[in-house]
Amino acid sequence: MRIERKDYMNTLIGLKDKNLIKVLTGVRRSGKSTVMQMFREYLLAEDVADSQILFLNFEDFENRKWYNDFEGLYYYIINQLDLSKKCYVFLDEVQQVKEFERLVDGLYVKPNIDIFITGSNAYLLSSELGTLLTGRYIAIHILPFSFKEFLLTQNNISRTDLLFAKYIDTGGMPGIFDLPDNLVQNYIQEVVHNIIQKDVLVRNKWRNEDHFNKTTSFLFDSIGSIISSKKITNYLTNNNKLAISHNTVANYIDALVESFMFYKVKRYDLRGKGILQTQEKYYTVDLGLKKCFLGDRINLDLGHNLENIVYLELLRRGNQINIGKADDTEIDFVIRKPNGEREYIQVAWTTKDKSTFEREIRPFELIKDFNRRILLTTDVEPVTTFKGIQKINVIDWLLEN
């Protein structure tokens, strides 16, 4: 099933013919290739000729011949195009090509070429490409389906509460919506295997997959909690009897973030007005991956699962995101919106219990500024305001424009 990803398409249309390399990044199978194909179809519909478009996927077997021949690939691309007109080159999973940075740089300086590339690892931008092309590229981060996009895959959306429960359970990896329910987990397991093998173990030349998987499981089990590599090392050493070092665990976590399986969120001291350099939180790119590692145990952690969904939506909306620290309390998200405004957001599954409600709003009361404060829950009730704090149903918030 293919749905139009309007936000990403509008971004690419707005960047068309701008003198920038468009870099689509994101976890494997999040839909990067599909978004590029959609944009290619848009160009054809705008009367751009086939001779002006070239699309190469470097995970296709027939394109492996270029892995060690970026110069030959460069001349192949040039000879396929009518460079008397504006041309569009799409290079999918380009990091497979050795010295791809030089290939992209060579194409960039050629007149009449608009370049679009994808990669499933942050290495794409942290490599020489980031140095060689500083100021000449723009990154567009592709995430799995949002809840709004998820609803477009469903035949009947009259009960969004039930569909939201399904979304939490399955996640939003685009490939699952072409499959019967009994094959979804098999598909996600294969996606996870590919990420771990191709983007982590092989690239870093690591052989101890068991130690890596146990570290990954711990990280999934700690979503939304303050965590450190030292804490994980102590747990694996004492509880799992693994001989594993603090540095190894730290490298594993960095690799998981670099492969876009996880996102690291730093804490912001609301008193000192600065970023804290220790005890970050981690959120996963998709809750379906969490279920792959933890099974039905994920249903025991509904509050943190909801927090994860809110984090991803904030990311989709282009916000800068931190965790807020106020004295001995915490605000789930302190965000800086694209327009520069700041907002404070707390997330709780339910606050119908008075003591829970008071606990969730207490951190808001320690903030001395007048920026917007939002409490997101699954409680079904009209938007209410208490001491300047808006309580909003999370499904309504996810579906707002």
C-alpha cells in the first residue's frame, strides 16, 4: 500500500532546482525510496522528460558493479542525461559506493544537475560528505508513518481510539500495511536484522551479536527513562553475567543512534538555562521495533510508549527537543518550535486520578516564564485549562493540522 506523504513531498517540491544537495535520511524501510519515487513521478507529471531523470538504487544487485568505481559511475550518469536541460539524479542508499562523497561532489558542480540522495545511517552526513559539502546540502529526515498517515491505511476510521491502540502495538513502518496481521512481526524482525547487520555490525566490524542485542533490549526496556552507558554496563555485568566494558556499551549506543533506531534527547536545566551533558533519554524510531525485542512486555509500559509517540510527532513537526529539569522534577519535553517559540509538554496515559494530575502539573508550576504548557493524555474529555496549563487528548493533538 502506498500513500502520499504530503509533508515530505511539499518539502521536496519547495527545494526543487535550489542549489543544494537534498539528502533523505532515516532508518531502513521508513519510506525514503518511496518518497523519492513519488517525487520522480511528480516531475514526470510536470512534463520533465525521461532523459532528464536518472534513478539508481544501490541495493539493487545490478548496481553493485559501481561499488568500487565511483569514477565510472560518474561518467555513466553524465552520459545518461540531456544536460542541455535541467536534470534530476536520484541516488538511493548511495553510501554503498566507495568514495561516494567525491561522486556527489562531482555531480554537484556540474551545471543543470539537481541531486537527491538517501542513506540509512547517520554516517552519510558525519562522513567526509559533511566536510566536503558543508553548506551545500540540506537533510530531510524521513520517519515511519505518523498516526495521521497510519489512518490513511485503514478502511474504517470511525474508532480512532481502537486504531490508536493498534498503532501503538504495530508501529508505523510502511511495509507492514501490505501484509496480513500474522506476518507483520516477521517483517519487522527482518527489518531489525538488516539494520543490525548492515548498518551496525558489518560496518563496525563487530562480531559479538549477543552482547549487542542485550544492550539493545535494555535500551528498548528503558525508553523514556534517564539512562547512561555505565548503568547498562552494570546491569549486564551483574544480572546477565556478561564480560562487557563501559566503552563497548557506549559504542553500541552510538551505533544504534547512528543507524536511526534510537534518538538521544539531552536534558535542559530550566534554572540554569543550559544543556546538561549527562543522563540522557532515548526514544525509538518505531514502537514495532520495541515489540520485536520485548514482545508483549511493551504493553506494560503504556506511559512511556505514549511519550515515544509524542516525541516522534514533535520531531516530525521540526521542533528542537530536550528534556526539562526543574529542581528535582522533570518536564517530558521542552521544545523550540521552528518559529522560535518555546513550549513545555507533559505526557501521561491518564490523569483522572487527582494525585496523578497534581504530580504531572507540579513541574509546570516551577517554570517562571509564560510559554505555552500542554498536558497530553488519552483521557476523552474537552480541552481544559488549569492554571494556564492546557489538557489535550493526545489523539486530537496528533491529528491537528
